[in-house]
Amino acid sequence: MKIDILTTFPELVSEPLKASIVGRAQEAGYLDISIHNLRDYTDDKHRSTDDEQYGGGDGMVMNAMPILNAVRDITADDSGFRVLFPSPQGRVFTQEAAESYACENRLIFVCGHYKGIDERALEILKGEEISVGDYVLSGGELAALVVIDAVARLIPGVVGSMNSVNEDSFTSGLLDSPRYTRPREVEGLEVPDVLLSGNHQAIAKWRLEQAIERTRRKRPDLYEKWLKEQDDLKHGE
Ligand code: ADE
């Protein structure tokens, strides 16, 4: 998968993308990530990418033209891409959206700052706004990193074991069950016996029960949705 990030703060994204699973995915050739500085697509001597708002008001708005110039330049001989605008106005990003993005050949992230982006850039590029939650970040870069991380691990081969990905929270509609590693006892707290039993069926049953109970307690909204899905499955819908 090819990923492009258009930003006025390349340094905000360059280092994090070198580490961990996303870093390794690039080294192994599963991901090809390019970072583009929007200032390189301006035509004034100050290389400015934002301006005051029409109609007045505090805060600058990002100009449409550097964004349009950049997207057109990097996609000159390509038509199969999806343009994403991280924004608190967008649809809230979910595991389902990550699964859908993971099937794309190319994602282009346009990272806005300040008061946002001139609406015409979104309209012309037919971009999709995505939010990583109901709070306001200083810009789209950290949100883009969140989305890239969640998408990268769904590309077959990126995470060693697809079983591990399939067991993730949300993939099944439930939160994950508790996990333990050595030592067997930490400050008086023991690993549950069933996990030491070697009985894989009993372990799977325990994990599922724990996942259901955790979801019910911590995320009643997800639990209700999961219950409904189970019910629909039972009735063949
Ligand atoms: N930019 C600013 N806030 C954001 C958010 N919550 N999600 C995505 N992009 C953003």
C-alpha cells in the first residue's frame, strides 16, 4: 500500500513512522510512505499555506491551492487513491473503517492546522473527513498517525500472526480478555489457573467469557451492539 502525508509539519510524522510495526512494514515492502511538505507547493516567496478567514474571525485557514497542487502532482499518473482529511468534523474512525482502508492501494492524508482547510479543497478532491475522537487536536498529523497505525497492522503479512490481529479488541465486536506473562505471581496476584491448564478449549472459553464480561462492564454500548449481532446471527439475518 502506498501512503502519502501532506503536511506543513513533516517533522511531526517522520520519526514515529520509522518505529515499531509501521517502520518494519516499510522495510519489508508492505508499505511505502511518502511525506510531502505543503510549503513546496506554494507560489509566494513566504511559502505561506494559510490565510485569514473570509467573513472574519480568529484563526487562520489553510489555502486550497497548495493542497490541490500537491495532490495533483503526486497523483499525476494514478487514479486509484482515496483522499482523507483528518478533522474533528469527520466521521469517527473505527476498526471497521480501518478494515476498509486496508483494502485500498493508496491513501493520501491531508493534514490541516489552525481553523481548518478551505472547504473547496475538500469538495474538489472529493475527500473524506475522518475524526479520531470528539476532541480537538492542534492538527491532523497525530490523527493521521493513528489511522496509519491501525490500517498498517491489518495488511496481511505486516503483523507476524494474522491470528493475533483477528483476536484484537473490536475485530470480534468485543474488548480483549486479560493477558498475563511471566512471572506466575506478581505481588500476591496469581495468573488464573485455567491459563496454566494446557486445556486449549477451556482457555478459549475462559477468554471469551472474560471478553464478554469486560465489554459489558467497560463499554455497555459495544456490548449491546454485540448482543444484537449475536441475536441477528442466530436468526440468520
Ligand atoms: N484534527 C484536529 N482534531 C482532530 C480530530 N479529533 N480527529 C482528526 N483530526 C483532527
